[in-house]
Amino acid sequence: MFFKKYGLFAALIMASLFLGCKQEKPRELGVFRTPNATESFDLDGIQSNGELIVLTLYGAQSYFEFYGEGFGTLYKLADQYARSIGCTVRVDVMRSEDELKRHLLDGDGDIVTYGIAVDDTLRQQFLLCGERQLTHFIDSLKPIAWLVRKDAPQLAQSVNTWMEEHEGQFKEMTTLRLTDNQGHIYTPRRRTYSPILNRANGQISYYDHLFKKYSIQCNWDWKLLAAQAYQESAFDPSAVSYMGALGLMQLMPSTARSLGLSITDAFDPEINLRGAVRVINQLNDHYGSIADRNERLKFILAAYNAGAGHIDDARNLARKYGKNPDLWNGNVDQCVLHLSESRYFNDQVVKHGYMRGTETYQYVYSIMDRWRDYKTQRPPDPL
């Protein structure tokens, strides 16, 4: 979500920056399903095909998407297992546990990687995988397990053996690791600096000159841009979030890769900020139908944090439930909160599934509050 100084790729970046990086591709539940599948694959067939089809539900631990990438503790484990058998993962998201079981039995997927609570009926219907390891790792109050059809005993044995051998590495496997071109490994990190560097002199940060320079390009108050930067990284240009976002304005690595930029580039404050402003402009256009500029700011901030797709889902919910899709406070903000509840993220009007609504809700209000605080700071005394 940022540009190089040079202009050779400007047209390409302008076209792809917002649509490709900040607005997730909508997922239709069941999109990978194979209707009336008649062939059931065990481990050898899966390896020959090169793809492990996992069935799951949206959830914070099971699976969710963020800027086109898959996240969730159980998803990360499934991905690591698939790699160990030489396969890639293909995710098919269902709407309920009953759908998970039915489509697994129908052969529409290879394994259920959602942690389903174990009971006698489940043991009779399926082969259970990782019951002890997953229950302990997730710290579940009830035993949970992954499910495999009974006609795939080799797959079940393989998963169970892998779980037993790698249980001690689960935490490491599900912790973010980013590697740059030089082989340097980055893990989540952030230094927290003061939100105001020098109150007496009216200096907010070491990057005030950059905020002033680039705020002109998006027609924002530079102090609003500073407030957003503090919320993103606490003014730490070397910050790495637990989701993998990088630098001053928290660029996702997938965005950097799509623009031919290295991880190291993302830690340059000016390059990072320049790209952030480009995204802000694209989001401003996307929400151009919101006439009130102050309201539009809140939608831009929310979409910057969560992706425009999730915020559009919240607006769709607002329309459906009689709220104003062009107002944030008390309207769309409430629908954002609801998108962490299965009743709402499985709604037919929702295209991008689960989101961590509380985080985005707090993100917007924290920035607006800090902006108000920054605006009360007096400018430095004249020389």
C-alpha cells in the first residue's frame, strides 16, 4: 500500500492498490465444494492431487481472511500439516457444524479443521484427529478434534502422527514469521513511543514533517494523519504487527510483494507513508457517496484497518436492519461489532465473513479522540 519514488509503475499501482490489496475478494460459502463427488481420497490420493481440502467455519481461532490472506490458529496448523505432506491448502468455509459434517461425509473435502466438541456420536461417524493435542493447545473446556471420514484411515493416521510429533512446536508454528531476501526473520515487535514528543513545542513526533508533506496529497489535517500513525505503530517505523503488517503505517507484506518491494523497503517511513496516503485517496473515492466529509473519514479509517470489504459488509447489514449505512456512530459501527458473531457474519448480505469488529471499532474512535487531543496542542512559539 505504498509507492516507490519512481513513476514507472504508477499506473499499475493506482489500478491495483485499492482493489487488490485493501479490498478482499468476496468469498462465497461453499465455493470450493464439488457437488455430487463420488471419489473419496485417502492420503495417497490427496498427495497425488497436491491439495488438501479443509472444511471449516469462520472464527478467530478457526479461520478468517485479512487482506486476502488466511489467518486463525487452527488454519495455520492445517497449513503446516499440508506442507509436511507436500500439499497446499484449499479452504471451504461452511455455515454450521452440521454442514461441516455433511459435506465431509459427501466427499466435498478431506478434513474438518474446525475444533468440534467430541461426543460419542462424533466418534461413531468419523475418525478423530489430534483430540489430546488440540484440546490442550486451544485450552478448550471440552475435548475437541479434527474430523476425517472413516474411508480415509491413512490420512487420519498421518494427521495424528504429525500432531504427536509436533505438539511442542504448535506455538512456534502459529506465531508470525517473516523472512526478507537476506534471510533475516522478523517476528511481532513494537516499541511504544509517547503520543506527543514535545508538548511545549507542539511537536507530535519525529515524523511531523512527513505528515505535513503527505497530508496535503489526501486533503487531511496533518494531525489526523499523525493520530492514525500512532494508532498503527506508536510512531515505530520498525514495527511488525501480529498480523504481519509493517512499518509506520503498517503495510501488509502481501501488498509489498505485489508492488515488487522488499520487507526492508516497508520500514522506510517516507515510502510507507506515501503509500498509505495513496490508499487513503482510493478509499476516499470508494466512499465518495457518503456526502458528509467528517463521516466519510471514519469509514476511511475503518476500511484502512479492516479492509473495505468488511466495512461494506457492515454497511449492507446496516441497510438490512434499518440503520443508516452512511453514518458511523450508532449505525455502521454497531454492525462492525456484530461481524464477530456467527449470526451476522453468516448472513447472506455478508461476503467477507468474520472480522475482529471490536478492534476496528476501537481503532476509529481512538484515532478520532487522539486527533481532537492533537488539535488542542499549541504551535511552537515564534523565533
